[in-house]
Amino acid sequence: MAWHKFSYSILLYALVFLAFCDSTQSAITHEEPMEPLIRIVQITDTHIMPKGEHWCSKTETLTNRRLQDVIEEVNALDPDFVVHTGDITDTGDLASYEHAKELLDQLKAPYFLTCGNHDNFQNLKSVFPKQPFMSNHFALHDLNGSFIRTLILDTRIPDKDEGVLCPERIQWLKDRLEEDSEKPTLLFMHHFPIEVQEPLFSSINLKNSSELERIILTNPQIMGVYCGHYHHAASAVFGGILCWISPSTAPSHVLEGSKCLGLTLSNPAYSLHSYQNKKTHSKIMTIAPFVPL
């Protein structure tokens, strides 16, 4: 009798062990596969001038040299693609765009451009004819990848410092989002929809930010909004998601109230954004002297 109880115990333990192994194998089998890591570099506010000219007429600004340094480092990073979120040039003239193209074409990764308040879309389009703009009037892009979608918006108002998403651009965004409500989506644009520490820049941000916020709240596939314009780094929660403002490649402003006192020659910077399995990570990258240890 004792032997039978012992045999039954062994059989019971064996069945429990096999059931555990089966459930574990099932969990492993049904585990979500690891997606490839996608890395996006964001460059912004380069303020390139025609060759031989200097931003704000100051030789120290060296906006072309600063962009060159960023490009060299970005090429070493080897990202999947690069997004420039506007103010590519300072004056929007053809000579400035030709100079910018000479520099940006040194990028090894594909790059995509949109407009800031200092840009001119028609001149931009004529100098960069291979840019896949989805409109004849605005610098809009839809980069629809296998795992993530990147929508690049154009918030420029001609001859104005502030930005807006007009009804045509709002409808374009809504249409793109309705095409796929499941795929994780990132939004890139120049003007930020939040307030920042400097009242001057808060007064020239995205003017219809509440409309964008409503779109974000009804489209949970949107994971982040990535902007420029400020020349400084900043972030906030907007519509329940990350709003990221990338620091600039060009020097940043020193402000006192509504008055610009000058420029600070801080190191040129850009942002590195990573995506994998419905998670994002953003990092400020600064071009600075390296001291080996």
C-alpha cells in the first residue's frame, strides 16, 4: 500500500512538472518577438547662411562648421534616418539652401526636411527636388515603416515667427492617422505646442496647440511629438505623451524678457530617438571636446 502511494506521488509530481514545462513553453512560444531597434536622429535650427556670410553678422556663429561637426558624428552613429525639424537656413534664399544641401548631402543616412519660421518652402523644394514632400504647398512627409510610422508636419506661417497647423494640414494629419490606428506613430515638427520658460518663445509657439492635443488624445498610437524652434532643450507631457524640444545645432539665444541680449556659443547639439517594441527613448547629443581616460 505504501508502495502504491509512493508511485502515485511520483506520477502526480511528474504530471505537475510536465504541465509546468508545457505552460512555460507556451509562454515562450507566444512571447512577443523582439523588433529591430530603430534609431532616428533629429537635427534642428541650423540657420545656414550663403557661403561667406555669417549668422547675425557674427563670425563666431559658424553655423556651417557646427552643422559639419554634427554630420560627422551622426555618420559615425549610423542611424536609420535623420529628420531636420526646420530653420534649415536663416533667410530662406536659394544660395543658403544650396549651401545647406552641400552639407546635408554628406549624411550617409536618408534625411527628411521640414520648414521652420525662417524657411521658404518653394526655395527649399527647388533645391531639394528629391525630398518626398506629400504636398505642393507644405513640407509634409509620411515615413511608414514596418514597425513604426513617422509623420513630419510643416507648421510654418509665411513671414511669421509663430506656427500653426491650418485646416489643410490638420486634415492631412487626421487622414494619415485614420489609415492605421494601430501602428506606433511619432510626430515631428518645428513649432512646439507647449509653453517654455522664456515668455518670448512661448508667444511664438504653435498657436492652435489645443487642436493638436485633441487629435493626440483620440489617437493612442501617437507616442511622441518632437520639435525644434527653441534652440534649448525642453520637454513636457502634452496630451498624455512626451513633447520633446531638441536643442539646436546653431548657437542659442540669451533672453531678458522679450529682448534678445545676444547668443551663447554653447556646443552644437542634436537628439537621438530610439524605438523598439512600443517603447521610445530620447537623448540629447552634444558635440564637445573628448578627454580620454
